[in-house]
Amino acid sequence: PLTLEEVRMLVELFYLPYHHGALARELLEHFRWLRANSLSVGVPATAPDACGGARWRGRAQSFQLLCAQTCRLHSRFVSSASQALLYDLHPYLWDIRNMLLAASAFILWLGCQSITAPILLGRDAEPWVRRGGLFGELQALLPVGNSYDLFYHPPPLFPSSQMYLLRPLLPLDKVGAMAWRGCSEVALGQAGLQAQLSCASALAARLLGPFLSLSPEYTFVLEDEGGPCGYAAGALHAEGFLQQRDSSWLPAIRHKYPPDLGTGGPALGQEAVLFFHAEPLAVPLPVLRRFPSLVQLGMAPGVLDVGASRSLALCLLSALRANGSRGVFCQVSDADRQQLSFYSKLG
């Protein structure tokens, strides 16, 4: 059963409509302070304001711990609560869990050394698009602009106690992230391991290669108990990103994966290799002018919780928006019904 401490946490998250409990107040205080003081992050240890950066990172660690405790509370509640109580209260706790997954990863992103000091834009939303309570206040603190559809998703019919971790891509992830579970499960399911490893690598390179090479600072990884299960990647200035992809990244990748490499491997691997040797479609300039940033998201087939996908999108859009992006677009083949459905469900 739930412990007394967990019940106390649950009560404090949803205390009264206009009055938060101690846990909710602490979450909001940390988040507001970390967002307002993010310019002190990334300074060298010998700089005059280095102590400000150390203080920021200390509070960020405390915020991460509170977020993790709340996510664990959601998992425990699904496993332990009676069915009647679960279906009454789960939608609220599910919403908070998803919001804190995105908020936690956004704070981690703010603390990355390689990110230049972000420009945190002011609020531009009408007040009636925001919900009340702790969820609404966290929503107002994430700089996602007008992406309000992401905040309105019904909870799953069958609650899951699956735990997720959402975080920015780390330098040590670059090789591992190329073989995230959605690629390797598809590409390594047959015989001929060496050829298939090459095809799996090619498929991963098709999905994430340009972002890992040219825009790693806007790449996020979603993990469950089995490891990486989703990703969100973006490029702040898509026009320059696409020019660099075509002039430097594509020639190098074509040399690495000649057209005959995929022969004898799985069909998806062959398709990925051939994809590198086709001329990429140009993005019309009016699109680039109105929507200057490029985004791409993907989830492993086994992840059915739309809340995890929503958190990925919220985090990526917050990071792009924080550095001044006015809008985003994604490139999807009109024949790829799975991806079209995935983006449509996100709104």
C-alpha cells in the first residue's frame, strides 16, 4: 500500500484550488528561481560569479529530486491505489507527471555547459488557455509559446506504472543514441549480424544523424526501464542546418554507406542506405521564413503512453522557444502513415 509520506505528497500536490501544499510550493519556487537565474550557469569555476553557477546547479539538483519523487509517486499510485480511487485521481497525477518530466529535462538543458545563455521570452498567451492549479502554473513557466494543443490530452484508459526519464542528449550518448531501441529492434531481428549492424547504423543515421552531428544541443532522449525508447531533435536555424547537412554531412555519409551496402540486409536498412543517395527535397523559403526551426520526434513501437510523447515535444519546443524560435515545422513523407498519425495525435 501507499505509505503515509506518499499520501502526504499526493495531498500537497492538489491541496486547494488557490492554495498549494508545501511540495507544490517548493516545486514552483525552485522552477521560478532556476528559470530567472539561468544566466549564471556555465561560467568557469574561476570566474567572479562562479559561486552563482554552483548555487544554480545545487537548486537544479534539488528540483530534479522533487520531480523524480513525484514521478515515482505516480508509478506507486497506479500500482497501489484501489481501482475506484485510481480512476478518480489518476488523470490529475498523470498530467503532473508529464509536466514535470518536461520541466525537469528543460532545467537540465538550461544547465548544459555547451548552451549559450538562453533568451527566455515573456508570456504571450491569453489567460484562458491555461488550466488551474499546479499544472497551470508549471505550464505558464515553460516557454512553449502557443503550443497549447500539447496540454490537452485525455489520460490512457489503462493506467501504466511505467517509469520514464527524459533528459538532454549527453556527449557520451552519441554512439548509444544512434542505436535506440526503435531502430535496433527493427534492424537486428534477422540473421546476418554484420550486414544488419551496418543497416541498423544506417537506419539510425537516417533518423538522427544530421541532428547528432550538427545540432546535438537540441536533442532529447526518453528512457524507460529497458533503455532509450524515444527521442526529440531540433535545429534552431533550419535554413543553415539544411545547407550544412547537404554540403558537408550528406557527402560524408554517402562515402560511409555506399549504395550496395544494404544488399542482403533487412528492407528498412536498404531503404535507409538508398535514402542517403537520393537528393533531399528542398524546403520552400516561405516555410523557412515563417517557421524557422526544424523538429523531429520518434518513439519505439512499444511505448503507448501519449503522455511521454507529449513531454518530449514540450521539452524540445521549450528549448527552441527559449532561444528565440518563432515557429517549427517537421518533414514527413505523405506515405508514412505512422509518423503522420504520431504528429497528429500530438496536435
